[in-house]
Amino acid sequence: MDTAAATGLTFRDATDADVDALVALIESAYRGDSSRTGWTTEADILEGQRTDPEGVLAVIQAPDSRLLTVERDGAVVACCQLEHRGDHAYFGMFAVSPALQGGGLGKVIIAEAERHAHETWGVAEMHMTVISAREDLIAWYERRGYRRTGKMTPFPYGDERFGIPQRDDLQFELLVKPLAQPAQ
């Protein structure tokens, strides 16, 4: 999808009133049978919830954080978390409605998130963590300019707020992308 095809998208900060819609969106993109409509499903490796109202509200209300909400025709179709962390921004909680996945919407949203982080906070890099077993998703991010660092953090086994693992080898890998430097 090019920028012209993205017309009709509205980007805004989430508010407390968006919590239920955002939880439903995130759950639909990653968990259960509805997530299998798209390609970002984690249903084969994690059961249970992906997030909850308290987790989404915490992101909305956190200082140096925003939950970018994307609407089309008044409906929430995607979201992503941006958090200012000193010299870099963290990108997380990325979800696109399963019915709209595969059409280029994700590329538009991640580019807008990168632009916002660089212009608003002046950060030189975007960081994210991805479950290392998600090779297809990591490959998608690599095509967007992210690189694998090999730096791993453990999956929070036993904390069902993040899901119920269906395998015992889950961990997160740090992916990093340098953001465009201003023209001299």
C-alpha cells in the first residue's frame, strides 16, 4: 500500500475511552481462531490473553509513552505503542485488524511511528522485542530495515497476563533500526 492508498487513515493518541476497542483489536490479531484470518497470529505458540484493559491503560497513561491509534471510517483498525527511552524509542503492542493484514497497512503504520518518534523525540533508533520463534514476523521487520541483535530476554513464563505458552523455548529478541538522520 502506498501513501495514496493509505488515504482515509486517521492517526491519533489513544484515550482511556479506547481501552475496550484496543484490547479487542490486539486480542483479535494475536489470539484465538479470529487471529488465524491474518498472518500475525500467535495462536499456535500462546493461548490465553495477549493483553488486558489494565495493560492497555498503563501504556496510554505512562509518561513518555503513547498508544498510537489508527482509524479508518471511524473504526479502530490498528495500533502501536511508542515509548521514549532516552536515545531510542521502543515500538510495541503493534496490532492490525486480521481482516486488513497483508494489504500494506502495517508498512504505513510502522513508517508513521518511526517518523513520529524521530521528529518528536529526536531519537536515532527504534527498538522492539519479538518472540524469536516468530521467524516470519522477524523477516517482515527485517524487510523494513530492522536488524536482529541476538540479545535475548526470557519470556515471562508463569505470568498469564502475557499468555499461556504452548512450548518451552520462547524468548524475546531485540530488533533495532536506525532512524533517518536529518539532512545537513
